[in-house]
Amino acid sequence: SIWKKQKSSLVTWRMPLMAGDICSTVTLNFNMPGSFVHEVMIVGSAGRLVARGMDLYGQKNAAAQEELLFKDSLNVHAELSEKEFEDIPLLYLKGMVCLVQALRLSFQDQEDQRTWDPKPVAMAASFEDGLYMQSVVDAIKRSSRSGEWETVKEMVEDSDANQNLCEALQRNNL
């Protein structure tokens, strides 16, 4: 189930996960000044983990401040123009660069050009993962319209692509 509260520039929704054992609260704030920030925080009984951009931080309850647990070392500046950095948040650019590099590795060094090695892309999202994410987005849309909790109804096949295209065109006023 999903519960959502929305104002013109702030959206918050709450989703119980894993049969209700975990609850996720998501907040999107579109009025924050400055550059794009992507942050995911997981809070537990012993402390918290924060994924901020491409770096991972941790803080135990007894600690005075958080510590850097993992620092992203991928440099994409040499491979991309300034235009890409203006239009797309760095987090998404790095994800796309990693995906393309993994795809290249999958087809590299294959004797038969019709074959590929699935190992480099084994961690990538599957079609089923994409369907589940689309199911969550659809539940959020239903919740937004109804103002009530909505159950995520898992799809077994892709929804109507024409409907998704129509919604995208309406959002972009094309």
C-alpha cells in the first residue's frame, strides 16, 4: 500500500515494504536551491546508512558524526561534454556510463559476434524489475488521484506503451 501527501513543490509518500516489516518514507522537494541531490537514508536500531549521490556514509547511534564508508571513484568528466553535465544529474550519468561499459564488456572478446557474456551485466535490472518499478509508479499515480492508500498490483506484462507515451507528451506539453 502507498500513502501520499502532495503540495505544488513537495511530494511525500510512505510505502510498507517486505510484508510490512520495513516502512519507507520518500520525500521529493522541488524547491530546494542549488544542484540536484539524490539521498537515500536507511535508519535502523543501531544507526543509519546514507547514500548521498554516489557515496555511502554511516553513523552509529553513539557516534557524533557520520563517516564515509565508500567513496565513488568513477570519473566521467573526460568522456562527456559540459552539456551532458548541465542536463542530466551526475548520478544518472555515472549509472548510464557504467551500464554502457558493462554492455561493451559483454560483447568484447567474443569469437562469434552473435554471442555475448552475460556476467558483466548480471547486476543490471531485469525486465521483471522494470515491471515491478512500473507497478509501484502506477500505484503512486492511483494514490495521487484517490488520496487513499493503494496496493501495488504487480504486472506480469508491460502496460500499454501508448498510454505511457501520451502521459509523457502531456507532461511536456508537446
